[in-house]
Amino acid sequence: MSSPYVLKLDHITVIAPTLIQGVRHVQECLGLKVPFGTHHDYMATYNHRLQLGNDVYLEIVALDPACTSPDRARWFGLDNLETVRSDWDEGRRLRGWVASTENIDALISKHGTIFGDKVCLPINTPTFAFSIPKNGALPLDGAAPSIIDHQGDPTSMAEIPDMGARLRSLTLEHPDPIAIETLYRELSINHPPLIIDGPKVRYCAQIETPDGLKKLT
């Protein structure tokens, strides 16, 4: 039986202690200064974004100090700034990814212990749904994707700068690669990350740029 919630890579995410640090890291890795994206007032975060081809993009996200904290946990573990900084200092900066589905309800119903709650955003006038664990942590420490349901209105790539970067591969190091491969198969993920054995969750993206193939970690 086919999965009711086929998942597709939507974007990869650099989670930074500050947005300035995130932009600087990506510039050092790719040689590209990623432009500002948008404010998420409903999550008290903001981002910079860059197209990576095939309707996939890179997001650099951090706390927005100008915003009031939301009534619930933020996404991407950003409430726990101590952990964000620890991961950053370990070089775990490309920290996760987001997968899109057209049936987030079915996914949360079966795998809510991994992905958390379905949260409709923005709060007052929802246009999409996102999965966020109650404590805001990354699903399985980032080994599982966060989930977005665009509700029939996918992100417009025309709104995201295209600087000629193209994602060529995404690799995940994990201490139990077989378990994660099994989960990815159950989730019916389209072109999931390549999983290799490693001491802890760590991502590496190979990205083609105008100056050649670069590595983002």
C-alpha cells in the first residue's frame, strides 16, 4: 500500500545563534552572501533564503530579538539558545531540513511522537501548517525532517533569490543509520538524504555554485 503522506525535500536549514553569524557562515562555505528573506512575527524568528534548484531552497534562520516571544515553543529548537550555540560551536550548523506533504494530518496522527503538533501559521490568518514538537526541539535531534503542508499554495520560488546555487547532494551522519533508513522508507520520502554512520547527527550538503562545487555543513 502506498504511503498517504509522500514527503518531498522543501528546504535545508542553517540554524544560527544570530542571523549575522548564519549569513557569514554560508558566505564562507559557498562564497555567496544570501539576501534577507522574511520576518516570522508569529514565531519571533527571521531568515535569509537562497534558491537551490528543483523548487528547493536554503534557509538561514535565527531568533528575531525585535519580536515578542510566541505563546508556544518556537520551531527549529530556537528556544534553547544554549543548545543552538553548542551545536554551532561543534560545527553542526546545517542542522536540519524541512519536508513538504499534502497530508500533514495523517502524518501527525501516526508519527506525532516524532514530529509533534500540527501548528497552523500565521496564527490569525493561517496559510500553511507546520509540525512542531511541544518543546520545540528538532525531530529526532534533526535526523527526521520538520514537516510543512503548504495547503495548496507552495512557496513561490520567484520570491527567493537565485544566485546560481544548486543542491547536488545531502548527506546525514547518524549513529544508527539503519533505523533512520527504515523511518525514511516508512515515510515514503522522495530522494531522502544519503545516510552514513557517524557519532551524532551531522549534515553536509554539496552545492554547485558559480565558482564550483562547495560544501555546506
